[in-house]
Amino acid sequence: MTPEDETFLRRAVDIASRAGAAGERPFGSLLVGADGVVLIEDHNTVVSDSDITAHPELKLARWAARQLSPEAAAGTTMFTSCQPCPMCATAIDRSGLGRVVYALSGEQFEEVKPATPPLPPVRYEGPALFEDARRPIDDYY
């Protein structure tokens, strides 16, 4: 990690702190281009947006997918206050971002956050209706 990386990572932590002080969940991220310029930054807005997917990493990955060419996206670095969750990690991969630098690991986060009761597992059933379900896929591809 370079001194510049540390500077951007501290900025992500600061964004997280400001989000927490404003009543949001304390997570912050920024996306930096290959030239070292901050392209976009955001914080968690799960509370104010009443949206369980309003994580900053997801919002930045979506922005990059809409606004950047694949080549530009591949040259970016996302700096984020906490290791991206599986939802966000998938979006980051799909958007083609080049690199992610995070401050707090998922394990470290679990150690410092207040304990929450586990949610009941979702029950999945399937696959079913293969012939019907494949038709739109076949038609598209």
C-alpha cells in the first residue's frame, strides 16, 4: 500500500464517520481513477433511503458501470472503510473495477459491531419449469 492509498483510505473512513454521525450506517467509499483523481464518493444510505441495498460500494460500482468505459473502470481503485459484502463484491466484479482497498475486514467488522440476532434462513425451492424458464433465455441468446 502506498502513502497515497493510505490517504484515500483515511478519506473513506472519514466519509464513514460523517455518515454515522448523521444517523446512517457508518460506511464510506470513494472511487479513484488511474490518474489519482477522485471520480465519485458516497456513504451508506440504507437508513435514509429505506433501501437495504444502498451500500456505498454498490452505488459506486453501479455508477462506474454506467459512466465509465471498461478500460477506464479497469484502471480505477475503490477505497472503502470496510471490506465489501458479497452483494457489493459481486457488483464490483461485474462493473470491472480494477482494485479495491479496504480498511476493516469482514471479520474485524463482526468483532467490533454490536451483536445482532441472526435472521432466519431463506427457503429456496427449485429448479422448476425448466422448459418454460429457458425460453426467454434462448430467445435472448
